[in-house]
Amino acid sequence: MKRDQRTCRACIDAGYPLESWPVIAPREGQRAYLFGQAPGIVEGEERRPWRGRAGQTLRRWFELDEDAFYETFYCASVTRCYPGRQASGRGDRAPTPEEQRLCSRWRDHELRLLQPQLVVTVGGLAARTLLNVRSVTECVGVRYELDGVPAVPLPHPSGASSWLNLPENRERVVAAVDLIRNELARL
Ligand code: SF4
């Protein structure tokens, strides 16, 4: 599956302006599935997930170093190629519904093959996609189930989001990280 995913160009063939090749989870054998929105520019260049500042923040939340982070989580996302900047120049372009649909086959393969024992979504799009929730505020700090597997949403750790500045939201993140760590201890 990874070999096929590595060379996927389905969105390019459909006319979307992607700016990297697919970003691939670097290891195998993880029992937790981390599901974000889409790679950023650094991840697209390195073709590895969570390499930039947001990844550092995520590892700080979990108190995991890089090796432990990648050994713990199989890192995937709604779409797997860097989508480029928004036309306004402010932030990265959100994947279109059609790109999300095209890339969903990789997620479906992964969940079927990996059978993860914990799912962690990162950011609003990932939570809406897998857990059918409406907003990050509603779901962060709550434990869900996805086909019988525990699922815990996190907000996107990007410093660009003002959501994290509110004290009540920081408490939601602490509660979500506690839930995740408890679930990881059980695996
Ligand atoms: S975003 Fe997904 S479906 Fe689209 S080209 Fe990249 S790997 Fe393929």
C-alpha cells in the first residue's frame, strides 16, 4: 500500500495544484492512528509527517521525543500532499471536497490493514471527517468511538490559531491529552 501511495497523483490528474508528493508515515507497527488535515510545506519537502513547528508542539503536548512519537503514532491525514498556499497568501489552502474524496481510499485501506487501537484526530477537518462532529470547541476533551475504537480529537497545534489562546480551550487540550495518554497506557 505504501508503495502505491508514495506515487499517487490522483489529485493532479483531476486538475488540482498540489505542491508535493504524498507524505508517508515513516514506520510501521504503531497501534495508534493520528489523523490530521494535510501536510505543510516542510512535511511536503521532507515527505515525512509533522516535521515543522506544529509537530514540535504536538510532541510537547504528548511529552514524547521524535523517536517515541513516530513509534507510537501512524501519522496520516485527510489528504497526503502539500496543497500549497491560499490565493490570499494567508495560510495553506484547505483541501477541496473532491481532493478529500480522492484521498479517502488511502485512509480506508490503512484503517482496514492497521486496525488501530486508538484514533487521534488533529484539527477541525480531521474531526469532522472521521467523527462527524461540528466544531473543535465541541469535541476537544471528549472521548468518542470510531467503529468501537476509542477516538480523541485535538485542535490543530499551529501557532496561527487563536483558539489555543483562550484559557478554557487550553484546559480542553489538557483534558484531551490526558485521555490520549490514558488510552496509550492501555495499549
Ligand atoms: S492528496 Fe491523496 S489522493 Fe491526492 S494525489 Fe496526494 S495522495 Fe493522491
